[in-house]
Amino acid sequence: METAIKQQFCPICKIEVGWSERYPNYLCGECMGRARTIDGRPVVFGNASINGGLVATFLDNREAYLSDVCFVDGVECRAQEARFGGVVMMPVSPAD
């Protein structure tokens, strides 16, 4: 019996990403790099420390961004701390 190869694609740009049962709709790194606030300011998400904790920073002035919501190519997304470190970002609404 053959095992089906599972594939997964970035919901924004449709490039193939690594398959994840935990995060079935996560954005690729390139799309995460285009994250913006609702008013168009670039924002980046990361971990507060080696022990985790989600932090967000405006790229234009390095001030704290106090939200986990962002927009990538007009799609509303939410960032969250990944289970074993790092950040994962997914659209708020599932892809069509």
C-alpha cells in the first residue's frame, strides 16, 4: 500500500510549503515578510525570549506593535507563537 504524499501551500502566494497538521493554513516566510498594519505600516513578529512570548514591532521606527493582527496582500492574518518556538501566521478566514 502506498502512502499519499501530503502537500500544503501558502494561502497567499500558493507556493508549496512544508506540510503541517498543526498549522494547515500557514503563510510562507516571504509572505510573512510582507505583513502590514491596517494603515499599511510594515510590522514584524517574533519571540520575546528563548522561553517564547509573541512580540510585534513596527519596522519603520522599531516601536512595539500591540496586536497580533496584520494584513498580507490585503488578507487579514493573525500571528501566534508556534508550538516549539518561532512564529506562525495564518489568515483569519480560511482560504476558499
